[in-house]
Amino acid sequence: MTICVGTTCYLLGAADLQDLENFLPADLKENVEIIGSHCLGVCKDNQYGAAPFVKVDDEMMSNATVSSIIEKIYEHRKGSSHAG
């Protein structure tokens, strides 16, 4: 998972997401890698109001919050357990 910590995202909420690891449920902590990125390239499309952006696997999330990120991670885990 990648959190955009560029200026726009940082000011619009990514600063609060930096502590995400502290809020992850125990069953996710060992299975989720959190990476910061200076830019995920979404703002170039003038979508500043949808920041902060987070990428979970290959899916981009806008207006990301701790709870929405955790929900999305569970969705991806559920989907990958049915694959194959």
C-alpha cells in the first residue's frame, strides 16, 4: 500500500495517515507494507479536492481515511482469497 505524502495530499489528510500502522488490526499488521510516495500522479488531473490519495494493490483511493483504507485492504484480501 502506498500513501501519497506530497504537499497537497499531506495538507488534506495524509499527515493523519502516517500513523496508519498503529491503527491496523492485528491480523493485518504483518501482511501490510506501508510505503510513502512523494507523488502518485493523480493531482496532475486537477483532482486536488479528492486528496489524500492512497494506492492499495493496483487500486487508487481518493479521500482516503484510516477506516476506508482498512476496509479496502479487507476487500482486497477477500477478493484474493477467492482467486485461483
